[in-house]
Amino acid sequence: MQEKLDCTGKPKVAFVCVHNSCRSQIAEALGKKLAADVFESYSAGTERQEHINRDAVRLMKRVYGIDMEQSQHSKLLSDIPTPDVLILMGCNVGCPILPSQYTENWGLDDPSGQSDDVFLATIQQIEEKVLQLKEKLR
């Protein structure tokens, strides 16, 4: 990141994708667990889903002890504060856009409907990227 963010308190990071049911929810949960000392984590999408992806919930609970069904829910872009940092999870059709001071596109494939191995690899990628973002914003 070239310049310091202009924000009061910790920067607000929005992890967004279309459905806000899988990758963005994982990123919000890992941001809260691994980087809460540096930034605030939110996730949202252009469409609200009835529930968070069941495989994501199961694997996040198994690997990190995070119960996303207890701590999170599907949200629309209008349901979260205006972000300082916008993280696009990787959208094949068109990523939602919010005004922000800094934007990254992580370009992650949606693991929905895939094997646990694919899900776990995606979760690992998100963890690495959350930790990299934490260092950028520190």
C-alpha cells in the first residue's frame, strides 16, 4: 500500500463477493480471529443467502473452532459500514464495488460444491491473504 489510510481508529475492511455465503464469510471470520488488532472485518454481497455455505461452516469450525453460524450472517453491501479497504474475493461475472481508499482483488475461485480438499486449500489461501493484509495495514 503506497499511502497511509485516512481513517479514524482501525481501518474497516470489507470482503465482498456476489452471494456473501462462502469466501467472503470465511475472510470475515479469519479477519476477526487473526487481525482484529489491526483492522475491523466485514463481509457482504449483492445478494443475501438464506444461510452460510454448510461446508464452509463445518470446516471453519473443525480447523479454527469458529462457528460462523453463531457469529455471522449473510449481509448486503448496504448492511455494512463504508469500508476503508475493499477486498474483492474473485467474481466470475462481476464483482460488487463499494467506494474505498484501497482495493484488492484476491481472485479466488468459489469452492462451493467441491471436495473438502478444495475447500481447505481455499481457506488456507484466505488465511495467508488476511495475514498479508494485516502486515500491509499495520
